[in-house]
Amino acid sequence: MRMEMFAAAAAFALIAGTAIAQTPSAEGAHVYFINLEDGQHVTSPVHIQFGLHGMGIAPFGLTGQGTEHTGHHHLVIDSPAPQAGVPIPAEPGKYIHYGRGQTEVDLELTPGQHTLQLVLGDAAHIPHDPPVMSDVITITVDP
């Protein structure tokens, strides 16, 4: 029932374009790419490892429920960072949700330059307050 309420509130906020309450993040928390660096050349599929310091990972249905300072990863590809207080879009190839608590992925990317950013989201896929986002990195996928 609680998840249905979160989902309904998130959907309404997304449709209305308004912000809803954000889950607090832990002081000093940050996400980062463990195995990728800005400017790196890679081949596809790209193995991406998600790092998190100062908070914990919990699957979508458990994020933030009874466990303070938890979230799940979202990978932003070639797109702007999500808005504060608004659910992170679910858009294949642009905003990928890792709601089962995944901390790595092998991802097919087309040859060329791509920007990547990690964002931690709460149970309603909303960035925490303050947001826990990595720096944007640019990688080049070689043919």
C-alpha cells in the first residue's frame, strides 16, 4: 500500500511538473564510477561498476523503508541530470534504473563519445536531498 502511494505521488508530480518531498542523503555521501575515468576509450559492451560511499544500496521496494540513507543507482547516458524533487525518468538508453540493487552492468553502447553520470534515487526514484550524483564523465566507445 505504501509503495502504491509513493508511485501515485511520483506519477502525479511528474505529470504536474512539480517537486515532491525528497529523502535526506547522508552527509558526505557520493557515487562514482569504479572502473571508468573521464576521457577513457573502451569497447562495447562496456563494463560499468557503480561505487557508493556514505550510504547503502537497497532494492527499489526497500529503498529508504526502515533503513535510513539507502537508495538505488540510476545511470544517465547522454542526457542532463534529473531535476531535484522529481522522479528520474525511465527512458531506455538515457535514464536506466537499477532498482534491484545492482552495482554493475555490461552495457551495449554505440561507437563514439558518450557522457555518463550516476544518480542515487530513493524508493520513488527521486534524487536525495542533497542529490548524490557523480561527476559527468565522457567515454569513447571504439569500433
